[in-house]
Amino acid sequence: MGNRADDEGTDVTIYRKPLTDTVHADTPTGAPEELLALLDTLGFERRTLPTPGPVYVWHEAPAHLGEDAKKQLATHAVPWLHKAGYVVRLDDGVWDADAYTDAATALRDHSAPAPPAPRSRPARLGSMTLADERDVDVTVYHSDGTIYVDTRAAAPEHLLALLDGIGLDRHQVEDDVWHQIPDAMDEIAMKSMTDRAVPLLARAGYRVDIDAGLFGGTAYRAALADQAAHRPPPSPAAHARRTR
């Protein structure tokens, strides 16, 4: 089993694997533990494949990260690897100029190696949340590889608890409360959870605004079907109103 670091004669080659969304950081066969540990520290996840001969080791950017965040992680690693004396090749497709500048600045300030700081969700405008701005109870949107679920400022606890019960992670910074899809989920699982959540929120009487592309799949249709199967029959009065 070859890898690109062996083929190219580098200590680390970082690239996006063809036909996948995986960002690899390949090291030569038998790379020293200190290099592997540095890649661990910089936020890559170590993978191993035992064979009857050598044990093959490589690193990948965490799968839950979005495309931009993976590029930031890949580029952010380069100055630290250079400082440690390693020869690095980074493909153009995973280059992020701002991430390189951030890492170079941290080096200059003598910070310890670490993954790049995650981008924060879009800032609130004063006391208003995105749900307030869109005049809804809940707004669901995608930003930097994460699906966020915002509620109005001072949203009632029963709404927040409903979002907790759906499986969303609640976050709070001072008075700012929001929910996120759990980071450990992959993109498909994130969208499936969103699909299931929207009908539940609508049935509970909440107005929901959701970004295009985040719902409407099989999980959404299954949630609607499940609700229909458990919906009580309409009252005679309601039936009379519909047939007038």
C-alpha cells in the first residue's frame, strides 16, 4: 500500500482524496511517532491499517467538518510542520490563505500547536436572534459545516426542551441560547435529524424557517407519515366546516 508521501518524497502530503470529501495527511511508511503525534495535536485524526508486513498509518481531517473547515485545518498545520523541520506538500485544493496567516501569527506569538479555532456562528444583532429577524419561532440554517437552530430571544423553556428532546445540543453564552446538530454526526445524519425535527416543531405550533436543501428527504417524509398515523380523527364540527 503506497501513499503520496512515499511517492513524492515528502514528510507530509496533504490533499483531498479523489471522488471523496476526505482530506488526507499522508506520512511516509514508518514515520516517526513525534511527527504522527504533531498531526494528532494539530487536529487530524489518526488511522491505522495493520497488515502482515508494516502497519500503515495516515491522518484525516475529522469527517464532521465542513469543506471550508477542513481546508482551514489542512492549511493551518503547514507552518507548524515547517517549524518542526518537516517537508510538506499541500495541494492547491485544500489551501486557505487566512488560515495560513492565522497559524503564522500564532507561531510568531509563540503559541503551542493546536487545531484552528472554529469559526463562530453568525453574530447576533443587539438582542435579536436570526429567528427574531425572520419573524419565526425557530430558524434552521447551515454555516461552516454545522447546522444551527436558533430560537427567539428569551424563547420559552418548553420550546428549548423540545429541541433538547429531538437530540439537538443546547449551547449558551451569557443570555444567548441556541441549538446545534451534534458535531459527531456526518452530513447525512445531520440532515436526517433536521428532517425529523421540522414536522415535530410545526405540529407543536411553532413557526419554522429552514434553509433550502436542509429538509424534504426520506426522513422528513417518514416523520410526516408517522404523525399522520397517530393523528386523532377530526371532530364532527371540523368535518362540517370543511364540507360547507
